[in-house]
Amino acid sequence: MIANYKAVHQLLPSFSPRDAIGNEAVIMQRTLRGLGLRSEIFAEQGEAKGLDELFSTDLAQSALLYHFSIASTIPGRIAPLRLPKLVRYHNITPPWFFNSQGELVAQQACSLGRRQIPMVGVIADGILADSAYNAAEINPYSEKPATVMPLLRDYESLTQLAHHVDALPGSPALNRPALLFVGRIAPNKCQQDLLVLLHLAHKFISKDLRLILVGGFFSTDFHRQFCDLAAHLGLRIGADLQTDHGADVVIPRDVTDADMALIYRQARVFVSMSEHEGFGVPLVEAMFFDLPILAHRSSAVPETLGEAGLLVDKNDWPTTLAALKAIVQDEDLRSALTNAMRQRRKALSLSSGLQQFNQWLNSF
């Protein structure tokens, strides 16, 4: 039982409270402290105590919770420690997505990270996976099957922000119906396929549609390839949602949480052509904003969505385009999807997740 411990400390390769994993670590820390346990966050990089500080900490009656999402020195450093080691497995992007010269560091980090999966599985006394898809990757190396718990996120607080803003700060509401994707602009997320989809949508659905991408570019190589394809397809890229009315693709800078809430609320469809998701937090965010979802059937996406979206095979462009047209124009379909999203998000809410987290903690 977790009550037998005095502390549960979290370890991350890199920590930022603003990204999905860092945000979850903060929620977990708050929960652990609420149970009367000491709980600090240690990381090799970022806004946390340095990993070296862990080894000068009193670890009597302590357990460690390692967030495994990329290669790091953490598995090797904690393996000899005689205390419970818990693992939160967030998945690691397969290295073959990163092939350009500017992505070799990421390729190597992902390759090494995936080679560490067996070691992490072996040393773990308990594993908590974001999805069954993630659990299936690490289970072969662990004596005890992973428990599946969706990533912890306070989606309700994000939706509440939208009630306090009627437009982006100092600007009018979004002026064109928007297809939205949220996430790092990277090879595995396949935003280039969203350009193709928008190009087809302009021909067969409406020239008024625009694509909004919230997220920075992963590499200069991918940025160049993306811009070259946009130019080839005759799509103009802009950076301001309000003033750049002629832009077909908008990649806004410096998006705040309030901005993000408003974009979710005003977009027409959330579209994902991603080929690798270990969970997919933006899919759930879209659900909480009643934003209909069209997504490529890959990795953990079907599991996360359940019945709360339209799944397609993006290699079948006619069917994908027909699905997009239906989701944009058919109000009955949109209403049915809204009802499905409201049912699905109950299991993905923070309150449900915290209940599962407490049950998992008490299994040790």
C-alpha cells in the first residue's frame, strides 16, 4: 500500500510544466502531496531539480515514478537502487520518421529510447501506460502487465477559459471556417497530408476553408519541406489568424491557453493525419470543446477516440474527402458526434483519471 511510503518522487528526462507530460507530473505531484507524501520532480533538463539532487535526498521509505518517453540516463542510474521503481510509459516515436540531416539527433534519441524499453520493463515494479497501445510495447519485458490509464489533464479548466473570452485578445472572432490540428509540426504528425487534404477540400468542398496548425516546427528540414509542398499546392501560409485573411494555412505564434481555448471553440473540425500517437491529448481537448474529429486510423488514435470521431484511412483520399465533407456540412452527423464525444470524455476526465491513479498507487 502506498500508505507504507513516506515519499514518491518523479523522474523525467526533461521537464516543462507546460507540455503534456510535464503537466501530468505536476498533477501527480499535487495528488501525492495531498496523500501526505513528500514528492519532488527531478529531471536531467528543464525546470526541475537536477537528477543529481535525487541521490543526495533521503530515500528511506521512498518510491520512484519514472516518466519514460525518450532515451535518458535515468534507467541505468536507478536500476541499482533498492527501492520500488514505478514507470509511466508515454511511448517513444519510432526513429524511422526522422530521416533528414537535421533530424539525426532525434533519430538517435528515439532509437536509443526504444532500445531501452526492455531494460525499463525489467526494472519496473509497476507500469502505468497511457494506452493499451503503449502497454503492448512494454508488456513483453515486464513480469506484471501494465495498467492502462489515460494521460492526466485538466481539460475542464481549458474549456472554462473559453467562457471568459469572446475573441483572441484585441482581435475579432475567427473569420473563416477552420480545420484545426494541434501538435508539434513533425514528420510523424504528417501535417503535409493536411495540406493535401486542404487542397482537395478547396476543390470539392469550399474555397473558404482554412487550416490552423498550433505547434512549432520540429526541424528546419521539415519546415522547408512543408513550405515547399504548400507552395506547390498553391496554398499561402500566414502567421496571424485575424489580419492575414488571405492565408490558407495559419501557424499562429505565441498561442496562450486563452487563445487555444478560443481556437478550439471556433474551429469547424479537428483533423489528424498523424501516423504515430501514443495517446493524443489534442484529440481529447477537441472532445471537451464539442469539436468534431476526423482522424487517420493509426497507433493509439482509435483507442483514444472510441466512437467519438470519424476514422479514415488517409491513403484512400476519396473516402477521406467524403468524410471531411460530411463532417463539415452535415449537422445531423455533427450532432451525433457531439453526443458520442460527451459520452467518451467521461472516461478521459481528470476526476476519472485521478481515481484510477489512486487505485494504482494503492496496488503497491
